[in-house]
Amino acid sequence: MIKNQTALTLLEVADLAGDTEKERKMKDFIKLFVKGDVKKAKEMKEELAGLNILKLKEEGIVKIVDFKPTDAADLTKIVPDVSFDQDEVNKILEVVKKY
């Protein structure tokens, strides 16, 4: 039975995976796409959530942490179902630049 559902970044998934052969292969696969430190990913996730942008849901935050957009066009591609105003885009991109 599922008691709690939460969105995780790819780095968090790799960190939670165990050490079986299958899980090691999954970790190696994830590392092909995402570089970085799970601690910094969690910090970025918390900082983005702290922006209190109502349109930015947990799933969108996770996508931003995973893909780290560099401009408004990238952000729009990563979170296509949300229309951010320029101020919100600037706030999000400022946080991403820190990491």
C-alpha cells in the first residue's frame, strides 16, 4: 500500500537505490544523464520550493533540478504546462545559476 507519494530528482533516486546488480546498472544509467551531488540537488529543490511560486509544483521543481535550464526557453520546455511571468522566470533561473 502506498502511504506517501513524493517526487524525487534522479540524483535522489540513485542515492536511494541499493547495491544489487540491477540497482547498480540503474545508477550507472542515471549518471549518464545527470551529474552532480545529491546534497546540492536537495538544496536546490528546497530553495526553489522556498520561492513560493504557486504555479510551480513539486513535479516541476524536480524537473528543473534534473535538467537545470539556462534560459527562459529551456524552462518553458522543461515545464510546458505552466506559464511563468518574467519575474518568476528570473527568480527560478537565479536559483539554478547558483548550482
